Amino acid sequence: MMFWYGGHWGWWQSALSLLAMLGFWGLVAWGVYAVARGPHRTPPPNDRQDALGILDERLARGEIDQEQYREMRELMRTGRGTAAAGWGQP
């Protein structure tokens, strides 16, 4: 009967088994997190998304000139302004 001869695990086999188990459960936890969080991802916050910030950026990029900038800023501030051709109400 040689069933029990050399039947114990070495220390490296126990360590390998422990690492494999931790890796498996880590992958399972990561998968659950990725599935649960995936459809609910939000873009990073942008501090300059207010209307005046966007207007400032458009002026800086040269998309609008200073007169258009002043008119739109006045319109945003007071709710009324001088509407140039193509701007404001139809």
C-alpha cells in the first residue's frame, strides 16, 4: 500500500494554490464591478461648461469677434440685448 507515500504538498504548491485562488476571485470581483459600472460611466467633470465660459472660449479661438461677444454676453446677463442680423430672435 503506497497510497500515502509522499502524499503531502510542498510549500510551493500551497503558495501557488493560494495565489491562483486569489487571482480567480479577484477576476470575478473585477468582472462584477465592470459589468455593474460599465453603462453608468460619466464623463469627467469640466469646470468651464457654463455659458459664459463657453463664450470666452469661442472668443479666444476666434470663432466670434468682440462685438458678437459683447452682444451675447449682454443678452446672457440681462435677457435682452441688441440683436444683430443672424443673432438673437428670428
